[in-house]
Amino acid sequence: MNRSKPVQDNLEQQDFRKLVDAIPDYAIFMIDRDGKIFSWNQGASRIYGYDGSEVIGQNIALFYRDEESPEKKVKAELDEAEAKGRYQEEGWRTRKDGSRFWTNALITPLKDESGQIQGFGKITRDLTERKVAEERYRDLVDSVKDYGIFMLDKNGFVQSWNSGASRIKGYRADEIIGQHFSRFYTQVDIDRDHPSAELESAIETGRYEEEGWRVRKDGTRFWANVIITPVINAGGELIGFSKVTRNLTERKIAEEELKRAYDELEAFSYSVSHDLRAPLRSMAGFSEILEELLDEKLDPRSRDYLSRIRSSARKMSQLIDDLLNLSRLSRASLNVDKVNLSEVATKVTEEIRRSDPERANIQVEIQPNLWVEGDPNLLRIVMENLLNNAWKYTSKTEKPVISFGRTQKSGEDVFFVRDNGAGFDMRFAEKLFGAFQRLHSVDEFPGNGIGLATVRRIIHRHGGEITANGKPNEGATFSFTLRPSPTAEKDRK
Amino acid sequence: MSQGQPIVLLIDDDPNDQELAKIALEKSQIPHRLMVARDGAEALAFMRSASGSATTAPQLPHLVLLDLKLPKVNGLEVLELLRAENETSIVPIVVFTSSNEERDLERSYELGANAYIRKPNDFKEYKDTVADMGRFWILRNQSPPTAAGRMTS
């Protein structure tokens, strides 16, 4: 036993030395009390760029040669390692070739049996890549101008500050770091303890987001979008929060303006619905009453004029109703359901046939069972308008054919209503969809030019597009897509 | 137009609409006495006096035709106030208006309108509508129960 112990120790020491020597990722070496190197492993050669033979006997001040006073630095490190039992730091070091690398270094004192310090062991890792990535990240965050990105400690005190934060909130980094983040809030929010509620909510749910008024350094307010995320360390412990703030004041103002304009428009269409109709009612009513009163005293010409007044009043009243419906389309909510467009087309066609029995010769081809998702009432209006148009514009065609069907274009369902009627000049294709824009005179084909504007608005509200193709006297095709993605919407809910 | 005939109260500020309603009611041949209030305030004053007092018997209308867009007190306010008063709470009130705004319709029914009818712009339809209302509310319906109750007590 007594004999074998030193042998075993010796073996262990040899094995251990071999092991340490072979480690490539860590520089592990030993230095004496003054910092002179007396062992050097492969990792050290790799990281520092020196062979053992080049550095053994040299002072580690060699690696600090870019510092102002390398010897002092070495002494300070070793003194601290001696006093506290270890010294750890991260910092830049210099390789043999003069290049610099970022290290994490640990120095521990080596003691002999009597407790006397014989030297130090030093373990160094090359963390340049991590350091560079971190610095890049910091530069990136710092350079972000549109987002205020900053860190809070776990009590809500500001720890870092980027240029976006300076720009949005008006504080320089040195003014705000160390201050509590509640100073960005309005008095009302502070009084209701909103800032700490935000942090608590972020901890509970892992993320807190809101929009609200915040206060700049100069006291002015801005409308902010705020995202707060708790920062947890490797041990699962909360160490602070990251906070991303965007200034959405302009958007907020634009929204408010839009809302005002919208309200005005609403008030306008409301008064249109009331006030424009009333005089028409009088015109229609009194011209009829007049006709009754005069009755036999009325010559045919006068009677004709009275009837023109009435029919004009009726037309205008219809026009007002159509316009109101058009404006209402943008306001009403979409009630999305599964709709069999083919069935809608069939019913609409039957109705048109009933109202216009004289044109029984029209051939209508409907591809069956084309299901879509959309607002049934609005889609009916689409089909009514498109089919009525096709009906109307084939009135001068010898063998009129109207078809409704579906094709695919770039993987998307495209529905179409096609006719072989009057068609139109493609130069004016866009004009078809504007309100009151007609390509044919009222004598040729009656109508008020609101139908396709209505159709387009409905299609847009369904996230789709509508296009028209045609040639004069060769018919027209209206193609539309529907993308209400109601299933996606339901999923979200 | 005798005293005993059923009262129709038209609340409308447009003289043309007043005239059209008058003609339409005349043509309907339904016995009635037309009273016109040109704004909400006049309407409320009329209804207050029609509710009677300690010494006078109430003479509530059999039918109120109420326009919504009125000066001073608007139609919906009139409706709300009439429904809140005990004496007038069950008087048939038909909102008769140009508006076909959904929210006017909803609000009118919420506030207790008996019907909401959009004034037809075509005079034939207009006449038919007024005649229908007259037949339903004046000929078919009895005197408002509260009025009858007050008269016998």
C-alpha cells in the first residue's frame, strides 16, 4: 500500500497531464507566483498561437501587451486570485500574431501541502464569436431608430437604452438609465398602478402588449404600441424585462381623422336618405294628385308631362336608394356562411325569367354546386347584378348564351359570368366599375351605372378582386375571386 | 269632422308631407279627425292636453304618425317621452319616416313603436299604406283602453 500509493499518484498525474494537454478548446496552463508560465496545453497553443517552447518561462503579461501597463494588470489579477481564491474576468487578449480575441479567463491559486501558494492555474476560453455576435446585436438594437428597445431590471428600472428609445421618448441614455420606467406613463396610469400591472401581466403570460398614451421627456404625449417580455436566466429566475416601444401617434391621428371623416359621411348619407327623398315624394305625389284633380280637363300633352315628372321622381328615388345601399355596403358587417353560388345563380335566373318572359330564348348554363364562403345576402346581390347585366346586354344578341362557372388561375378559384352580348371596349374596362359610369347610353341599355360599383365593393369586402374582359359585340366576361378566409377567422376566434 | 271622430295625430314638419298625408287619409274614406303637430314640442303639448285632466276627459289619438327628423324634439325623443307617460304609453304610434336606416328602425322598435313604415315615394303606394294603417289602427282597434278606463271612472 505504502509503496503503491506514490506509483498510483504518479500514474494519475501523468494521465491527468496528458488529458489536460490534449484539450483543444480550453487554454489550460500554469504560472508561478509572478505570472511566469511553466505548463502549456494544446488548447493554449491553439488559442494564443504560441508553442509551449515559445512561452514557457515568459510572463503572461505577454498576452496583455496591448494594455497600458500589462505588468500591473497581471499583478492585480493574481493578487485578487490569491485573496479571494479565484479570479474571473472577460476581456480582450492579444495572440502571437497580434490579433485580439475575447476571453473568459479563470485563475485559481495552486497551493502546496502546507497551504503555501506555489502558483496559479489559468483556464481561458476563446469567446470572440459570442462577443462579436453580442456586439453586433447591441449595435443592431442601438441603431434601430423606429423602435425604442430597452431593458428593465426586475423592479422596472431602466438598464439599457437604444437610439430609437431616445428618439421616441426624448431621453438620452445617460439621463434615463437607472430611472424607473413608470416615468413614461401618464399620471392617470401611474395612479392606477398600471406600470407594475403590465410587468405582472408579462410575468404571468410571458408577454404583455398594449397600445396607449405615453409621456415624453418634454411632457408631450405619444400613442405607443408596447411589448414587454420577461427575461429569464438559465436558472429560470426572472432577471428583468425587455421592452419594445413603437410610436404610433401618426397612425392614431390618421385613424381618428378617418373615423371623423367616416362619421361625417355617415351623417351625410343619413341626411341624404331623409332629405333628398322628401322633395321627390312631393313631386311624385302632387303630380299624381294634380292629374286626378284635372282628370278630364287634362290634354294628352299635359298628362304626358305630369307622368314624366312622376317617372323622373321615381327614377331619382331609386337612384338615391341604390347609392345609399352602396354606401351601406362598406359599413355593414360580413355574415360569412357557406354559400352555394350555383344555387344562387339558378334562383336569380329563374326570377329574371319570370320578370322578363319575352326572352325565353336565352340559354343559361350554370356549373352546379360551386360552394364558396361569404355573406349570402351580399353574394346574392353580386349574382343578381352580374346576371341581370348579362341578361340586359344580350337583348340585341341573336342566340344569347349566359354562363356561370369556375376556373383556376394560379391555384386560385376564379368564378365567372360570361355572356355573348354587346360586350365593351377593353380600353374602358376599369370604367365599368365606377359609380355612375356607363359605357352605353340609357336608350340602348337602361340602368343607372351603380350595379358594377356595388358588385366590386362586395367582392373587395370579401377580400377578392373582380375583372372584366370583353370585345364590342362579342360579349363580356366578369371574373371574380373570393377570399373571405372565414375558416381562418373562426380559427382565430 | 265631428268631435267624436277618431283622432289621427300627424307629427311632421314638412308642409308637403302634411298635405300628402291629409289627402291620403281623405281618400281612404276612413272617418277621422287629423291633427298636425309641426315639431316634437307641439306634439308633446298636444298629447299632454289630450290626456285630459281632473275636469276634462282624455281625447287621445287612435293613431300617431310620427316622423323622425323633427325640429326641437326629434321623433325618437317624442316616442320615448310618450311611452314613459302612463296616459300615452299605449297610444298606437307608427313611425312614418323617409329613413330606411337600420338603426332608426331598431331604435324605434326598442322605444316601443307599434310599427315602422318608410314613407313610399310612389304616391299610389303612399295612399295604400296610409289607408292600411288607418284601417288597422282606427277601424279594427278599439279606443285606447286607458282612455276608456279614464272615461268610465
